[in-house]
Amino acid sequence: HKLMTITMGSGGCRFESRSHRPHTLLPGRLSWLPTAHSGRMLYPGSVGLLQKAMRPMLQQGQARLIEEFDGQRNKLVACDGNEIDAMFVDRRREGGRNGNTLVICCEGNAGFYEVGCMSTPLEGGYSVLGWNHPGFAGSTGVPFPQNEANAMDVVIQFAVHKLGFQLSDIMVYAWSIGGFTASWAAMSYPEIKALVLDASFDDLLPLALKVMPDSWRPLVTHTVRQYMNLNNAEQLCKYHGPILLIRRTKDEIITTTGPEDIMSNRGNDLLLKLLQFRYPKVMTDEGIRAVRHWLGATNHVEQASVYSSYEVDDDWCTSVMQSYQTERETMYPWSVGEDMAPEARRQLALFLAQKYLRNFETTHCTPLPSTEFQDPWRLQRAPQGDRRATWKRGMKGMEQKPPVGICCR
């Protein structure tokens, strides 16, 4: 086994840690009971008993990654002193179309790189870097939010400074609670290529409240907001690159009522908050209602039916977005949609929703097939000579359908 130690800040290969941190370290006056216990309750993979039970499986998974994929095991020392166990599989020399892209994987709260979501991009031919949360298997520490951010930071620094990847060649892929560190990475390193969040949520608090007695609401709210504030949506909105959200239609974990109520899936809220930030003039009341109608569909057939019922013209929507991108600023939020009729906003809202979110018809813990792991949507610029023509063709097509009312005021 190849083992390499990378030290941040002193000794070894010196990396300069980023100075900006969105979270503060837990204050010393806080008693150990609510912090240590809440951290381990939220991340059961850090519990020794579970790790002991899984040890044979983890050892087999690690051996498979090294023997079958020539994986390189590394220990990375974060700026807080925690050692982060990581595994790298290099596909750059294999000649495949995905090998030059590095996918950094962020596991769930009981997930380990040895048996976790690394398998999905590996099957897709990507170079892959997996790592374990602080306190999981070969990683030391406790998975508090600050420690999680520090771990993600050293993983990215390692990918750039030791493995030789450019940030623009790095995708971050997360499953479930891994969306916290993934969205932190996207916020802190906005140059990364793309972000894929599978079965993730917008905010921890609604999910914490659902499993606690109502009488505990003030305590739970205070504890989450002060010490375990996994604010995925807030972080996500600070990233301006391509994003794909994957929603599990039978998810039993991140729903606030039950898997049969798809509208209680907090992935819906993650999408809505993202779209409302990026396209506020599109996501007015009528746009939100249309997207919620579409989100209420539980399978591809139902979603296609809803999409069709709004008579969405994909070509027109694309031309509108390309025209805006060409003539105005490209940083979000965009003001596209401010001069449109409600019917036009509804169509654009649905067009954008189906570009940012894909359904996977299964439960929370089913491994994601590599066929479901795709590059997020990128709006392609129209060719220089076709920009005005594309817009006019789109508008002309809409004028031929007056009942739908797709035209600028």
C-alpha cells in the first residue's frame, strides 16, 4: 500500500491554507454533551461500534481500490491537525474522454470511500479522489462543520498542488449529507468545473425537527443554528458554475413526512432556492407554482406530461437564455424574465427546473448507477452571427401560438 502524508502549514509538503472560513470553531464554553453527542448522532459513521462491525467490508473495499484500480492511499493533515484518509485513482493515462476530469467524492453520514459513492464516477471512467469524514475509519477527529470544511479544503489543495489538476478540471460529487462539504467547496473554490448533488437537502433544521419531539423545538433550533448549521442552499447560491441535483423519488431520509409525499423532499427546496436566487424575475409566484406542479410528479412519465401541458418550447427558452447571456452580465442573479408575460415565465421556469434537476426513481441509499452521473447543464453560447437570428426565430415561433402568450411585453 502506498501511503503519503501531506501536512498543511508545517513540515512535509507545505500548503497555504485558505484564510476565509464560513464557519467559526465551536466555542470552548460549550459543554461536551450537546456538541460531541450531536456530532456523532448526525454522523453515525464516526461511532466506533459501527466501524468495528464494518471493518472487514472496509478492508476489502480498500484492497479492491488498490489492487483493481491501482488506487493510491494518502493521509492528508488538515489545518486543524486532523488526519484525513483519502484514496486517489488516476485515469489520465488511459486515454478515455473522462479521465482528465477529477471527481472528488463527498460521502454520506454513514458512508466511507472504501464502499461509498466513489464507485459511480469510477465506472464512468473518471479520475476519482475519495476521502473519509473526520472520525471515520482512517480519518481522525470529530465531524463538526468546521472540521468538515477543513477536511474538504486540504483535499482540494492536495488535488491541485500534488496531483496536478486544475480547478477547472475538478468536479465535486456528493451524496446526502456530503452536500454540505461539496457546497462549501463550490462556494470557496468557484473555479471548479461543476457540482453534482445526489439525495441532498437545503437545510438541516427541518430534518432535525422531524425526528425530535415538538417540545424540543427551541433547543433543536438553537443547537442546529449555532453548532451544526448545515446550510447547503445558502452555500450553493454562492457558486456560479454548473450544478446538477439528483432527487430520489422514494427517498425516506430527506423527506419531512414520508417517502410517499414527494413534495416533502427537501431536494425540492434546494432546487427552488437555487432557481429563485439565480433567476428571480423568472421565479415569481407563477414560476414557482409551475415548478412545484412539475416537482409533484413522481416519475418521468408524469413529469413529461406536466412539462407538455405548459407547452414549453425548448428552442425558444434556449434562445432567450443565450441572448441574455450574450448581451448582459453572466454572474448571478440574472434579470432575465423581467419584461415577460406570466406564461413566458412559467415556460422558462420549467425549462430551467428540468435542466437543474433529474429524478432517480429509488430510495435514499441505492447506489447511483454511472449512467445517472452526468455533467451538469451548461448554457452554450450562440455563434456570433446567429445570436440575433436565434432570438428572432424563437420569438417568431412564439408569436404563432397566441393562446400560450409567449412574448415580451
